[in-house]
Amino acid sequence: MARITGVLMAGCLGVMAVSVFTNVVLRYGFGSGLPASEELSRLLFVWMVFIGAAAAYPTGEHMAFTSLAGLLVRRPWAFASLTAVIRLLVIAASCMLGWGAWQQVVVGMESRSVVLGYPAALLPLPALLCAAAIGVMALWELILRKPLDLGHGAEVE
């Protein structure tokens, strides 16, 4: 899965770079540009960010406040309780993000982008998919009682 997300993010970044570079060359070299370049870059950037967010969750690469968890490592019952609370908060945040993204997807189904004409629902769709993926991963970790990974050290981040 990590390889697939890496390829997808690299593809988004590559198409964005070529699109923007071509637009700059055409605009400054020939006095005309590609109107679709900005829309395409914005769409791909949003998809790249949310694909990356979903890919970062299982590896523990999201920002975390680990100072309290680091202090509780020596008390297994307290550390397990804090881990469960953190997982429940992640699930709640994923539900809220997913609900808001779903509402935007529904609104976007009725409209199209100005230049490329793609359904505007494609812009909030990656937020919905990311929220669903992170919520499912957090629920699975909660069910398995997987401990927090404090491999990067207990420090205030």
C-alpha cells in the first residue's frame, strides 16, 4: 500500500510540475498560457496532500503531542487508557472531517469546474476518502489494542 500511495503522489507531483513549467514557458516565452494548468495543479495538489495524509497515518508520521504519553509509558494501565482515548479522538475527528467532506461532495455533484469541466465533487472527494481510511485504521488499531509508537522519542512537538 505504501508503494501505491508513493506512486500516486509522485504521479500527481510530476503532472503538476510539467503543467506549471509548460504554462510558465508558454506565458513568458510566447505570451499565452494554458488556462487549464492552474485548475489541474490545484486538483492534483489536493489529491496529493490527502493521499499523503492517509499514507502517513499507519507509519506514525502525523504530528503528535507525545510528552504526556512518554511520561505514562512506565504505567501500562494509564498508557493503554491514553492510547484508547487518542484512538477514539482520531476516529471522532475522522467522522467530522468525513461528514463535512461528504456534504461538499454532494454540493459539488451539481457543478463543474470552470476551465476543465470536471465535476466539482472531485475536489473534496480525497478528504472524504482520507477521513474514511484514517478512521478505519484507527478503529482497527483500537480493536487490536495496538500501543502508540513512541519510537521518535517522548518530546514536545
